[in-house]
Amino acid sequence: MIQKCILVAVLLLLSIHGFSQDYSAYINLYKNIAQSEMERTGIPASIKLAQGILESNCGKSDLACKANNHFGIKCGNDWCGKCFNKEDDDFEEGKLVKSCFRQFSSANDSYIAHSDFLTDPAKSNRYGFLFDLKTTDYKSWAKGLAKAGYATDPRYADRLIDIIEKFDLSTLDTEIADPRSLASGISKTYRPVRYFNDIKYIVAGKNDTPLSLAVEFDLTARQINAYNDDISEIEQTLTPGSRVYLQKKRNKFNGHQQYHVLKPNEDLVSISQQYGIKISALLKRNGLTVGEVPLPNQKLLLKGRQKSELRLADPYAMPVAKQNEFKSDDTKTVGSKLYDIKSKPVATKNSTKEIAQTTIVAPLKENTVDTIPLPAQKTFVPKPEHTVSKGETLYGIARSYGLSIEELKKMNNLSVDTLSIGQKLVLK
């Protein structure tokens, strides 16, 4: 009897020792990426590791082994990557059905996706309050995740706290990540490669250029330019936070949204970047040709075909900002002369209507006395200019600088409306 008790005690100690080894191995393997993500997003490294341990059973669950998914993240409506199906907690008509989980190329990608999941602006109402907590307050984070419904386990917060305190993970929340981890490849995928409309993309950081991204992602700068219609030069400094595609865009939007209501100051380039659709496809779907600009507050189709013609902006109309310079009594003072303002009919795609387009006709009267100007010192002032980017039109450029298309053509001695990428346009 005594021998049996001793045997059971030994087996129990071996089991506990083996279990502890699993924990320690997991922590050592993923603590660097957890700390790197803490620096990037503010999610405590202790919380991330504890969730990874709990959700993946120290990396030994089917989901972790077969799909590199350590956090039980399901596909959701916006996931366009690979999927892994297994039974979890989804029911249809009272029967348990397989749930769709995200599949990642590496465990590190799973750690980054966990950060992106919690920081997703679309989920700010659910998880946003967590980021008002201190990084060192792991207890409040654990309780907050449970309150937000990250897991259905009623003891979820307590289990996270137990893991953190048993393995002293809170010390990672006050340490700096080992800088050698980047060089060793532990955090090689620190910059997350994401998917939207089934296209790989990254979010531009400070000082990123097409050339630097090409080196980082084994592409050419020309490819980066070709995939992104808002990029025109290989050394162009990109706007931090902007989306940069690493693959060709699609011919339609694969999400649930059918159309986009065009807002003022939006153009086809911005819509193309927002939804990952080729500009040529947007034009074709909406019955537009190159150079035509639809007016705001209309539905721009992201899939299917437009059945009715869109109302188009008149490329020769004076921009609203410039019209506002004119007086309400249909007169305008330019220099020392008062000019009369007239209206003329302008053709649109559907009809010809009388619209209030301002045109300077003739001076009415002299308004000042001529004076002899004092001699001024000449200084060199460079003329402002604009470099044409891919997807830009003469109309769009003129509008953005408060000019009419004819004024811009005259300034640059242009006889046609077509432009080439990289072309320099004088603005004065």
C-alpha cells in the first residue's frame, strides 16, 4: 500500500514537472513577440502570453498545431485568408456545427493578429476601454477581457490571473523587449502583413517609401507603385497609417458591401485604395470613361453593373472655392477694376442645364487712382508646381488648386487634356 502511494506521488510530481516545463518552454518561445506587440499596441505582454497559454494549451491544441492559431480567433466577415474548421460553440437549428477559425502561416502571425483583433476600430465599442488601463494592471485587463466577452468561460479572468502570477509574467510588462529578437527572427513578422479583399497589404509607418518596402517584402519598387494608385514615385514618403497593397487589386469587392456613397473631395483613386479594386474595374462597373468624375452623394458600385448614368462634374466649371470669392451682386473686384459676372449653359452627361458658372466678361468701371509704385528689391520665388501621380486627371488637379481646367492648361501650354505620370505642372 505504501509503495502504491509513493508511486502515485512520483507520477504526480513528474506530471507537474512536465506540465511546468511546457509552460516555461512556451513562455521562452513567445515572450519576445509578446513584448514587441506590447510596445506596438499597448496590450500587456503578460496578458497576451496568458491568453496564448490558455487558448492553445501551451501550443498543443489542434488549432495551434494545424492552423498556428493560438488565440481562438474566428474568421469573421472580413477574413479573406485561409480557414480551419472545427467544432467549438456554434449551433444551427440546435445542432453543433463546425466553426470557421483563421489559419496563419506562423504562430508569430497569430500573436500579431491577436493585437490587430483587439485594436480593430470596428471593435472599439467592445474592447476600446481596455486601452485606458495601465499596461501594468494585468488584473483589470483580465477582468475587462472577460467582461467584453472574449471567452464564454465564467472563470476566464481568474484563470488568466492565476497563470500570470504562477509564472511571474507581470515582470515582462515592465521590461524592454530584447532587441536581438528581431535579428534572430523571433519577431521577423513584427510588421503585420494583413489581408483585405483577398489582397496582402501592410500599414505604412514613418519614413516608409516604395523603395524601402520593396526591400523589406522582396518586391520591386515598380511593383509597389503598380499595386497602389496613390503612389507615383519610388522614393515618395508614404503617409503613416495608409494602406499599401503588396499584390494586384481585384476587379470587384468580395465583402458584403455593394456600393459606396461618394463623399465630397473623394475620387476614384481613394475609393480604389479603400476597397482594393482596380480603377479600370470601377470605371467599367459604373459606366464611366477615363477622365469622367462623378458628382458627390451618388452610389458608386463595388460589384455588379450600374444601370443608370451617373451625374458628372463639369470639367470646365470654376471650382466652388473660387466662385465664393465673387460678390453676391454678380460683381467681382480684380485688382483695381470691377468685373461683371454672367452665367452660361453647361452640358452634362444627361442633359444641358443653366447653372451658375462664373465667367468674367468685361470691366465696368475704374475704381482706384493710378499711383507710381516704389521700387522693390527683387527676390527669387520658385514657382509652385504639381507632379502628376497615377490616376490623377487634369480636372482633379485643377479643382484641388482652385483653378479651372482652362486656366491650368494655359499656364502649362497644354493643347490636350491627357497627362502622363511624373509630368510637372506649373500652378502660377
